[in-house]
Amino acid sequence: MFKIVKREALVASSVILHEIHAPRVARKAKPGQFLILKATETGERIPLTMADTDAEAGTVTVIFMVVGKSTALFASLKEGDAYADLIGPLGRATDIEKAGHVVCIGGGTGIAVLHPIARAMKQAGNRLTTILGARSADFMILKERMADLADTFLPMSDDGSVGKKGFVTDALKEVLEQDKPDMVVAIGPVPMMKAVSEMTRPYGIHTLVSLNPIMIDGTGMCGGCRVSVGDKVKFACVDGPEFDGHAVDFDGLSQRLNAYREEERTAMEDHKCRMEMAP
């Protein structure tokens, strides 16, 4: 059992932080790697990329949005409760290098995934421009942490309640025109990563994205997390989760992510009914 030592609701009840006691994982984990978690013995296996690790305290941190039955179950766990299973670290770690000017772009809960990567890029001696996007100020997670890491911090929001009104691509357009970066890391919703990759393509800027397709075992055996990258089939669990954004088939990825949308909706409705009927 893996005990939750800290629980925090970052955005009302929809975005939750769990700091989990897992000493062996915390000692080995690197930026970009992920975990597979199960709330109960019969629960669904859910992959979540780590938002932080603390080897000294023996903890790993995940941040997730409640979007279905399993994440709703995760969110119901309180401080002192425990996950039945935690497997990791899985996936290939981010290739951290001193590239020069690195632009880190995060949207939604992708900001959590971006956090340890941005920190490692800064520690490697890079000049960091960080662009964050959210619906509103309330939905921009880890804002202070990301701002502290950045040499230039550019928050964007749909309603203008934090930073400038607009999208991350609006801020990226200005950066590309005024201070061309040597590398871009973009993590967030698939449409956002696709748009960023298309913007950097004409400039020939190495663009890294992190993918989160449907995944089951996390070891490359089931094939559920396959994605098309450069006309080749890759498995996000062992070949990724990070890939060259200019080579990813984002349209195919979107189709696979929506494959079980109806089943997810039905499961979530059933979960809500059970919770309402519980004494």
C-alpha cells in the first residue's frame, strides 16, 4: 500500500494533488517519467506523469483532473488513505541538455508534467521562457513555481484574468518573431501540442511533446498506447512518453483517445449513482 501523505485540491474539486510515500520510486525517478496507479485491488490502472519527487522524504507527487470514474475514485482518497498499487518509474526520462534558449509551454494539467522538466532544463544552464495557458486564473496550477523557474514568464488565459487574454500560441508567435528559441517543450491538450508543433515546424526548432494515450500494462506488451510517429508505430510507455512533435500523428492520437468516450461516460454516471446511494 502506498500512503497519501498530502492531498490538496488545486482547482475546487476538479484538479487534485496527491503526494504519495514511495521511497524506492522517489530515489530513481527522473523528469518526464510516469507512474501507473490503482486505487483498489480491482481498480483501473491509470498512468500519471510525476509532477515532482523528493528522494529525501521518499515521496512522489501526481496532479490529475477528475475526468472519469477512476480519477473520481482517486479524488475521493484522503490524506492517510493509500493506493493499492503504484508502479514506476516508467517510460524514458527527458533528455536534459544545455540547448541555450528553451521555451517551455504548458496547458491545463500538462503544467504539472512540465514542472520537473522545466526545473531540470534551468538547472542544466538553459535560459528559460515559460508560457502557461489556462481557462482562467483559477485553473492555472503551479503558477508561482513555474514563474520562479523562468527567466521570462508569459501566462495566458482565455478570459484575461491572469496574464494576457489569448492562447499559448499567441505568446509563442511573439517569441518566435523576437527571440527564436533553440528548443521548445510543449505539454498539454492534444490540440495545443499540435498547434505549437505546427508553429515551430517552419523554423526547424526541435519541439518535444509528451503524449498520454490509452495505456494498460505500461511495459510495451499490450500495444494499447501505440502512436504513429514519423510513419512508425511507437509505444508511449516504453518509447516515450516524449516524442518529436513534428513527427507525431496528432489526428490519429485524438481518435484513439476518444475511442471509449461513451463507455467512460456510462462508467462515470454509474459511479455517481453509487456514491449518491452510499450511506
